[in-house]
Amino acid sequence: MQQDDPIITLVTETAPIKTETHGGRAKCLQRLVRLSLPVPLTVALSFRAVHDIAEGRMPDIRALLKPFGAHPLLCVRPSSEDPDWGGPSAVLNIGMNDAMHAALSERIGIEAATRLYGRFVRTYAIHVERLDPDVFDDLPMSGPAALEGALAAYQDETDEPFPQDAAVQLAAVLKSMARAWRGTTARLLRQAKGAPADAGLGLVVQEMALGLGKGGVCGSGVIQLVSSGTGRLRITGRYMNQSQGREALQDSGEGALYLARDARGPSLQDLAPEAFEQLVEYCGLMRFRLREEMQAEFTIENGQVHVLDALRAQRSSRAAVRIAVALAEDGVIPRDEALCRVDPRALNEMLHRQVDPMAPRDVIGKGIAASPGAASGKLVFSALAAQACHARDEPCILARRETGPEDIRGMHAAVAVITERGGITSHAAVIGRGLGLPCAVGVTGLIFDMKEQLLRTRDGRVFRAGDIVTVDGTNGDILAGEAPLHEAAQDDAFQAMMTWAEEYCDIGIRANADTPADAEVARRFNAQGIGLCRTEHMFFDPGRLTVMREMIFAREGADRAAALERLLPMQRADFIKLFNIMQGRPVCIRLFDPPLHEFLPADRAGMRELAEALSMPLSDVTRRVEALSEYNPMLGMRGVRLGITMPEIYDMQARAIFEATLEASRNGAPVVPEIMIPLVSAKREVEMVKKRIDAVAAAVKMETGRDFTYRLGVMVETPRAALRAGEIAPHAAFLSFGTNDLTQMTYGLSRDDAGKFMSEYVKQGVYREDPFHTLDTEGVGELLMIGAERGRAARPDLTLSICGEHGGNAESIAFCRDVGFDYVSCSPFRVPVARLAAAQLRI
Ligand code: PEP
Ligand code: MG
């Protein structure tokens, strides 16, 4: 072997091995060698070497084999740059032939040697020579007949005897692994995990430590110091006597032992205490020197421990947080590195219950993951049924075509919601996130038969009302039956990470909170304020919905005034609560923006209920609903248009805000409310609304004899508002970009209907991602930049922010930070995610 050839390198402390050229496994093995761990002799093949092999240029195999002696027994493992990218399976026992069989029969017994040889022949035939596995189907699994049968079957199929030369075997193994890396499936799999198209593969060739024998403890296993589920200190792993590779982890793990002493069964600690102690010591050393919790793969041969490999220990989201925090607290890594080691999305997972990732999943439908968390319960198809279930203390899953205000009561009663229609910003999605309720919308693969009250899968399975299903809102899956769940965790490790993140964050994080309950959650996560209070959502509460509808239904000014008079104290009380909960932190209240269709009854039962509540004949209600119906409600009588055409509505809201301001300022620091005008498209709208709000402020000041200040801002949700930001800004203390509507209008893409084809669009690569989920930095982003630039040019002290659903998305936060926004605002449960993502951007 050419020792100076960097493409084939003996793994020593000083060898020129890099992750970028030889892969993560080779590099890790070198680190283990540097720690003086008992690693069997290893040779690393670089990406270039493996590329050459795939192209048919085989290196000098005899030279490669030289360090391993005259009769080598080897294994080959993949070494990709990132271990997550995978690679072909390891091949063990290369070099097994008749002579080795005879020699091993002496050493480990004929039975074990025969089993080893037989297994190698099968592996070689199937994975290297690509023979059909059926060829071996009828052969016995062990014993001399199995070996003879396997050798004969090999010869029958290939017309050649099984190769006896280790060099021939090794060359064939290397070639098959190098080519497997290029296969379409392997390429797609790794690209799905983020690997570049030209990702290289390295290979490591290692002397076998047998794990089989007659002279003392022999076996193999894996060990790590922490639990993969919780991240807490607990020595875990499996070990199996007389085994190799990862056999101890396979299937039922029959015959496998625990590592540490365990009441559930026998352990390696009992069987071989010294070897166990050594392994624990090695893992501790790795943790300290490799600065990571590792899982070591080991073999014990006649009592002697060998460390074959080490990988970053697998971990759930909550374990990732605890491990990173513990490493920082133990001084192994600095805090900023600990912050960067956790994917912000992982926090999202740990704040909610999750389906056990290890459990089998019977997926019956897939939707858009609209609100994270998981829950199991009985299927119900109406809000009423959900409430009935709730009254019986039975958890239920509410299935609807889409949700509206009538469903709010049902959503409160349900443990999760699924809808046939809708996207990431639809009613069900927004409310689900606000309530912390698992939610999947735009579900495909399931037919929602509301009449028959059942869900039907494409392959004919039927789930009726009362059947148990599980909703995994974190990835949008609907599962049959009750899946095992992990509880949510906001433990000390999470708190520590959040405190550290706050120290690094250089962009404000506020919460979108509509109700006092939302505000409480926002405070719990230490949001710096409320960035968006959707006031119309305060009327989703069933007891109040009718008053809101009365106001919407009013034909005469006098009727409307009466309804507004009833709404005023409700609003005032809400705002007082919000101000008190937020304790002087800013609260940005958006004036009504009710897309009318969300407030009108959708069916006959709803109309009847409304007719009763309003003491109106059903026919009048039906007529009025028809009169108010719009062809395109999202572009109709919404937002500021309502404020311009029925100004007394915004007058009432402004009064409620100001009176609440005075009330909440009584016992503490003066509250400075922020009032935001929605769906603006013209400067004149802002001027007109501002004039009336100023007048209300003056009236309240005069009536009470007390003073206060407030900030008036504009929500930029239409492309025109972004383009005309220069003339709007002089009338606004702040601009908040409502990127839900701005995305809808920039693309001309209905936020409620896009769910139907979005996954297909993303699958076909038309859009890289769902633009309602991740901000389209090119198109919508350009409007944001234009709006920010023109706004700031006209008014340098202008506060800029984003309050669409993108506010909680890491990539979108990066964009907002680059553009110089002051803060982002997102659902309360996403505040920790946003904060960690923002901290990472700064680090
Ligand atoms: C938006 O449009 O981005 C927004 C925050 O408002 P809503 O989702 O209520 O329309
Ligand atoms: Mg909007």
C-alpha cells in the first residue's frame, strides 16, 4: 500500500484524514485512535478513491490489504460526509473462505465458524453479486448443510465457485458499495436529508473483532450514557453474547442483555463488570473530547473490549435540548454552541405532545401540518358532538370540511382538529395554533363523508364517528387507532436554553395573541409584547358570536349602535385583561378585520340557531345572509373597508381601547396602546381612520380629564400598501407586514384553497416550498423590502415588523432581520422557536 497516497490512508493519529475528503466515520475513527481507544486497525478510502472504484479504476488491493496481514478478516463500512446521509450497509467478515473456516473452527468452534461462513456467502451473493435472495430461501439457516447449500447455490447461479481470495472479495465489495451510492434510490434518500447532488462517499476497511469465541466473554453491542428519549443520564444500549455488528439491536433482540444493571433482566454489568466499566469510561472520554454524546459500537473478544465505531447518539427533540444544555453546563461546549446544536423546530415539538417516533404508524391520511402536537380520540363530525364527548370526559377529534365560528365551541371541546380543506393560514389552522390544538388541514387520501359521518380511505377502509384515531399535527398525519404519545416538556433544560437564547437575540419577538388565555401563554414564553391581537377573534367565543352577528346583520344605524353598545364593554374588559397580563409590554390591537363569511352561519342549522338568537324569522335571516354573501369574501368587505363604510364600528373599538388604557394605567406604569389598521391599500384610508380615532381619543380625554398617548400603525397586507409605503408612513408610527394576505395577493393564491394543490406544486418543484409557510423572499420579500425602504425613507423612526404566520419560521425571521425589522410576531407557542432561530442568526 502506498502510505503517502492520500486516497487510501491508514487511520493513525496523524494521518491526513478529513471529513470533507474521507467522510464523518473515518474522521471519527481517527479521533477515537487519538483518544487511545482500542480501535481495530482501520484503513480509510477517500471520496476520490471510491469515485474511482465506481468508475472501474480499482486501487492496488494487495497493497490495501498489506497492513492486515496474510489472512485478513475484514469489514467495510460507509463513511459519508454527514452520517445522516446514510450509505450502503456494512459488509462483515470479508476474507472468510475455506482456510479461514478451518482456522476459525479451532478458535471459535466449528458451529460458530460454519454459521459465520454461511452468512457471509449469503451476504456476498445477495449484496455484492446481486443474486436473487430466493435462491437461498429453501436452505436451512444454520449448520453444515446451510453452508454447503449456500456455496452450491452460489456456484449454480454464477457458474463460478465462491471466491476464496480475500483480495477478490474485497475488490468486489468495494465496487458494489461504491456503485450502490450512485443508485437512484440512495441518491434521492440522501438528497431528501439535505445532501448535495455530488455528495461523496468514503469507505473504511477495518479488521474484524470477532465477538465470537470460546475463551471468555465474547459478544457485541452498543452503549451510550444518556437516554435517547429524554437526554437524561442513563446508561443505555444492548449487548449480545456471541454476536457481531448490530445483531444485539435486531428484531426482538432475543438473547440481548441490558448494559447497566437492570431489574428487567440480565446485564453486561453483571456479566463482565470490567468490560462494562471500561466502556463507560470510554464514552465519558468521548463526551468530553469529542464534545458530544456518542453511541459506541463495541465488540468484546475473550473479555477484551474493542471500539469499532462511534456515532452521535440519536435523540428526540427534548433529549437534544437537555444534552446541549448539559454539555454547556459541564463546560464541554460554550453556551452559544449549545444554542446552535438544537434545531429550532425541535422546540416546537417538545412544547407539545408527540407521537412516539419509534412506534409503528398506521397512516390513513395526510394533511398540512397546521398546528403541532398529537392527540388521540373518538372521531366526531360536528361541534355539537365534540361538546357532548367533552361533557362525557371523552377525548375527541373534530373532523370538518373546514371550520368557521360555529365550530369554535367544538374546537375548544376537541383534543385535535382535521379539515378536508384549507391551508396553513385557514381558520382551523390559525385557531388551532392559538389554542395549542393539534391540527391537520387540507387532508388528502381521506374522503370526508359528513352526511354518513365517516372518513373513507382510498383503499376502502372506513372510520366512523366514535372510532379512535390519532392526529399528528407536527407532520400532518392522521393515524388509525391510539398511537403511543410522549408528553410535552417545558423542563429546566428548556428554560435554561430559552434564557441563553434571549441573551443573544437581537430582534424583538412578540406574540400574536387574541384572548387573555393566549396572552398568558405569550407571557409564559416571555414574549416582548403582543404584535397582533385580531379583535374579531375575541368574538369567536360562542356567547359573544351572536352580538357580533347582530352588529354585522344590522341594517339600520340605530340597530348597529345598539349592538355596538353591547360590544363596547366586552371589548373594554378584554383589553384591560390583555394590558394587565402584559404588564406594560406593548400590545398591538388590530381593528376589526372580519371576512364576513367567517361570521355568517354556513348551514341551515346555523341559520336556525341565529334566527332564534336574533328573534327573527328564518326566512329573514336567510335573505340577509344571501345579501351579505360575497363572491370573494377575502377581497370584499374586510378590514379598513368596514372602517370606512361603517366608521362607528372602529369608533367603538378605539373608545374601548382608550378606556381600557386609562383603567389599566391606574395601578401601574402608563399603558401606550398600539392600534393597527388592517388591509389598507390607500393613504386616504389611513388619513380618514386616523382622523376619527384622534377624535375619539380627544373625546375620551375630555370626558375623563385624563391624558394618554397611543401609537397608530398600518398593516401592510396588500401589494399596493407596500408600494405606497412612502406616502402611508408619515401617518403611521409603525408598519406591520401581514404576510398571510400579502402572500395571497402577491401570488393571486387563495390562502383557503391553496392546500388542495400545494403539495403537488411543491412535489413538482413549481414552488420550492409552500409560500404560506416559508416566506417567499424573492417576490413577497421584494415587496417587504420596498415597503420597508420607502417607509423608512419617509419616516426614519418607523417601527417595522411582520405578523403573518411567517413570523415563527426560521428562514423568514432571517430575512426580516436582514431587512432591519424591529420585531417579528408569531403564535404564542412559536415564540421559543422564533427566539432560538433569531439567537442562532446572531451567533
Ligand atoms: C396577515 O394577513 O398576515 C395577517 C396577520 O392577518 P390575518 O391572518 O388575520 O388575515
Ligand atoms: Mg390579513
